[in-house]
Amino acid sequence: MTDRAETAGVGPDQAGSAELVVDAREVSKRYARTWALKAVNLKVGQGQLVSLLGPNGSGKSTLIRVLTASTRPTYGEVRIFGQQPKNGENARERMGVLPHQSFLYAELTALENLRFAATMYGINADKDQMMEALDHVGLAHVADAQARTFSSGMRKRLALARATLHDPDLVILDEPYGALDVEGIGWVDRFIAEQREAKKTLVIATHEIGRALALCDRAVQLRSGRVMFDGPTDEYEGAVSGATVAVDLKVRGE
């Protein structure tokens, strides 16, 4: 397993000698009159495992959508592997995304969903490779079953197999533990550990704070669209609790 000391705490101005995988600068996003993101800066070096934390409405999913070019920032700029994520072919080929919603084709089988994804990614994945991907998430036994017959947890695992079919260097996960049973949670935990072993780069938005702090190198806390903390996971709890106390004292005028 990768030593945390190699990658932990690479903040906005500390990319080091590793390849800069994610470079988001002053990213802001407005929906009508509401600012979902406010001048967010995020730099992620190669091999880092970064958790995006924060309550509902903090901006986590919006930031994920900006990083994956699902939506454009109102202001600011994003580079993935040095390219704009929407227009850079290299960026798209090297990134895998697990969205909050699975967006699977319900009438296609699990195998057919992966075959369609392979066509979209422009890779030549034969049946053995796709079966291996399904086996990796515990779905090989239902390869020929339609996705509409799957439980929500099974659909999440199929979406994870699809996101990583092309062996991306950067994996972005939006609430990967949502709707999973105990077995599914174990699959995601093992997947994250395997990505660490392979020195891949992960950005994970999750409400599972305990798991994120245990599995990731770095935590980024969002609140009301702003970055409130960005640092090593082992410093997160003390820093965030201290910030909360400071806010409470300010509100009470102490």
C-alpha cells in the first residue's frame, strides 16, 4: 500500500514533482441567483486519494460536475492532465467517472452496458475483459441479466465497472457508497485500496466521513461553496472542529 507520506497534504500550492492531474483555479458556479461554488481552488497530484467532504448543498457534486465537464463553471478554469476536460482527448481517455446517478441502459444486459461503454471510450475490450470487469465487482454471474432487474446497489457496482473499464489514471467518484449494502460497501473499499496500490488518482465526494478519512490521503471540506479545509486526513477532525467553535463564538459575539 502506498505510504501516505508520499502524497498527503499536497494543497493548492504544493503540486511537487508529481504530475498535476487536477488543476481547478478560482472555480465559481452560479445557478440563477445561488452560488453553488465560490472561487474554489483545487490541485491534485498524481497518485493522491482526495476526499471531498461537506453537508448537503456544500458544493461537492457541483464541483464533481465541473471537473468532469458535465457543467461549465460560471467563472474560473479547470485542467485535467493539462487539458480542458471537455475538449482534451487525452483528458477524457485518462478519466473514469462514477456519477451520483448510474445512467445505465436499463434494457441492456450488464455485458451489453459495458460493450456500449467500450465503444464510447474507443477501446477494444473483448468479452473476456468485460467479464473480468464484472467479476471484479461481483457481477459476473448476472452478466446476461438486464440492468433493470438489478438492485440499486448492483447498478452502482455495474456503473463502477463501466467507469473503470478503460483502466483510467484518474477516477472520480460521486457518492460511491450511496444505496449500497454491506457487501457493496466492501467492494468499494477494496476498489479504493486497489487504486492506491496501483498509484492511481482518486477524487471521492462522499458523506461517509469515517471511511474517507481512513482510505484517503487528503480531505477537502466544502461549506456553502467554499473550501474550508484542505489538508492531510489525519489533521481534518481537529481543524474542522476548531473552525466550527470559532464560528460559534463569532456568532455569539464572544
